[in-house]
Amino acid sequence: MRRRTPLLLALLLVVVGVTGTAFAVQSHRSGDRSIQGTPAADVAEHTVTLQNRTSSRIWVGSTVNADGSTALTGLPVLDPGQSATVTVPERAGAGHWRGTFFARQGCGGEDGSTFHCAVGDCGPHADRCSTGEQPTGLAEFNFDPADSLAPWYDVSYVNAVAAPVTITPNDVAPPASGECAVAGCAEDLLSACPADNLVKDQGTGAPLVCVNPNRDAKTGYSDMVNQKCPTAYAWSKQDAEPGNKVMYQCTKCTGLTVAFGTGSAAPAEPAATQPAPENKTPAAGRKGVSLNPVDGASQALADSGASWYFNWASSTGAVTRPNGVDYVPMIWGPGSVTDTELGQAAKEGKELLGFNEPDSPTQANMTPEQALDQWPRLEATGLRLGAPAVATGADVAGGWLDRFMQGAAQRGLRVDFIPVHWYGADFGPDAANQLRGYLQAVHDRYHKPVWLTEYGLIDFSKGTPRYPSQQEQTDFIRSSTKMLDGLDFMERYAWFTLSTVTSPTGLYDGATANASGRVYHDAG
């Protein structure tokens, strides 16, 4: 449904791409000279030591090339001053390891369910990545026993920079330049970020990440990075420029150290056994609402107890976002796939909802193939990405969503979570169980986190919608929110809808909560 305008009605193999530069090929460039290594002597696997020199906790992330490189699990969580060492599985799988390490920051939520990070998010797990990372600075490596010049390494700010990154070879005295030199720099770049490229925390206004507006061309962003940190990649083709100092190799070292942050280079204390993430998102952190920009919407949203909201649009528009409440943008349909709307979404959100009910001729009205053709543009925002939300049948084999998900897998496209809609025609006490069964079936089919982005009690079976009584609706709100908060795969849910101007199921009459609004406010 529903509308954009008020209407009544251990080790795991994964296939994720490294966003950097030279690791997708076998040859490497130093200045304008192409270098191809020969088989190396049989040596032990290398190590990478990861140090946290920032002032806050980081969750280390890692992705690998889609070339058989073995993905890492059990990645460390590091408090300020801590370090951890990882043995690189360069002889496993494909017989080489090409991948990245990066700092995830501002993380929280339930591991495997609602866990997500403000910077570098790569899926709902604290100790591994299940998706490509959101834009941030990367430490990139190519460990290849068959290459006598390996390991190769670089610091990539091609997509973005947050915490500074340096890579320093161990067991050698790094020279000022050339083989075994330090890549990257410990200088804060956020303070020099062009204003249009700086993403800030919506609640506190603190700078989070500086995002490159065009990774394949020179920009004001790349000029800033080159000036402040010439030993890091600032754009994708920089390694082809004469005299560049961005790609390094070191045959002498048995390991390398990656440091995140601007702090002291003094040896860091080892991390203890990996702790569970702190500050888990409470059940109430899942609760949200859908809304339209009707009179009283801003006041109602602030009073509703919702921790997030969406409005079937790419920008919050005229509705004021309360402090501490997340806004989740949407690319509603094919006409919304524009530079303007995609740019607004990337600026205002951390997650992005895909097309709205594309299986319905009165909504986005797209075939799975049409949606798949447009999907790379949504991926390019770097936001955590939800599948198109179908009107019905998300759990059906061969249905619209099933065909889309199969096509996404075949094309190597990213889908991070599954949004669904549900409207119950049974207004009795079993309604919450019926909803639970549908959600469980969706999760069992796709094995991804689920968002319930529209739900309520409306019977559409007889043409004219039939609505529950106030008592039936408040009873269902109590039972459904309790059930939803108990599902470990449920990341977020949103009642349809905030205002009775949009639907009789609304929680508020103008800016005043009705009985349903008061119950929903107290739920969770």
C-alpha cells in the first residue's frame, strides 16, 4: 500500500567485491612500470596486526575479492589502545588472499539481528561482514605465495575516509619511500573535508565520514586527500599517474600492522577475548511508523515513541526529524531512480528501502527484471539496502520477490535485508500468530534480516476496505509488538500509519494520540 500521498486506503566463503584498485588484477603498477611477480619461496603465512588509535571502540571489518579468497570471521572488537593479530589465510581456498580491513564505528544492536554501524557497516554481525562495506577508508592487501614481490598493500580512500589508516611493515625499518614504506598517514582528514562531501551524525552533528562524490575522476575530495595524504589512493586511477606513491610491496616482512586513528604509534595492548557489542538496541529500538507530511505529523512523530520512520520518499521533507530518531529514505519506483533522489537518500539515511510494492499496478508496478536493471544505482549509494517490498506473497516460491532475489544472486547484486508488508483480515486474537507465521516463512526462504515496513489490520477481501474497532486494534498492537520484539531476525517494524488523515488505522488525530497511539507509544 500504500501511498506517498495521503489516501484513505569460523570461516565462510562469501562473494563481495573489494572496492579498491589494484587487487582485482594479477599485475601491479609502480609509477608507470608494470610489475609481474614470480613464484615466491615457501614461507609461513603472514600476519596482520590491527591497532585502534582512535578515542572510541571499533569493530574491525574485512571483505575479500570474489576470486576464491577466504573471508574472515571472528574479527576483533578493539577498545582505544588495544590491538589484535590475524593470520592471513593466503594458502587456503584459491591459494592467495586479496582483501581489506577497515574500522567500523558507532556500532550497536543485537548481533545477528539489529546490529549495524554508523560508519563502515557491512551486515548484522559483530565479528564478520556479510555484505560489502559502506564507504570508509580501507587497508587493502594482496598476499600471494606465487608472487615473489608480494605482499602488496595500499591505503584506499577511493570511496571515503573516516578514521585515518596506516599500514606499516613489521620486522623492517620502513624507509621514507619505496619498498616496505608506510602507506597512508595518521592525519585527521575529516576536518579538511569539502563541506558537500562531509556526512555528519544526524543527532549530534559530529563528523562521521568524508565521501568521494566520484571515485573515477579527480574532484575537490581527491585534491584534498592528495594534499594531506599523498601515500593513499584518492581516486581509482591514481596508480596510473607518473610518480604516484600509493601502491607498496614488502618481500622482507613476515607481517604488517594496520593502525586506525591519529593516536600514538606506541605498541598497543592486546585485546582481551572478543567482547559482545555493548549498548544493544532495546526492543523498542525496532519500533517505527510510516507517515505522510500531513498537519500535526512532526508533533505526532516526536510524541509517538518511534525510533525510526519513513515516508515513501527519498527525503524527510517538511516533517521535522526528532533528535535520536532515524529517518530511512526510499526509492519509491522507477521514476525515483534519479541523481537527485539517490543523492538525497545517501545524504539523509544510513539504510535505503527499495521499490514500493512493485508487484502492484497501482504502486511501483515493475517486473523483477526492471527492478534488477535499476538496482546497481541503488547499490551505488553505499547505504545498507532493503529489497523491494512486495504487497503480498513475499514467502512464495516463484513469486515476484523470489524471482528478484534469484536474479540478484545471479547478477551478484547486494540485498542486505527484506522489507515486507502485511495486512490482516482476521481481527481476532490469532492475528499476531498469523503475522508471525508469515514473517517466519519469509526469513526461512531468504535467510536475511526482515523489516516489517507496513502492517496493520485491514480487510481488503470485499473491495471496500473493512477496518477493526478501536478495541480490536489496540489489542492487536499489544500482541503484535510483543511478538515482533521477540523475533531475533526482526530488525525493524513500522505501523501503518501515523495519522488518521492517511488511514483510519492511524495512531494520531492531528497531533493528539488516540487510544491506539497511546498503546503503541507504550509498547516495546
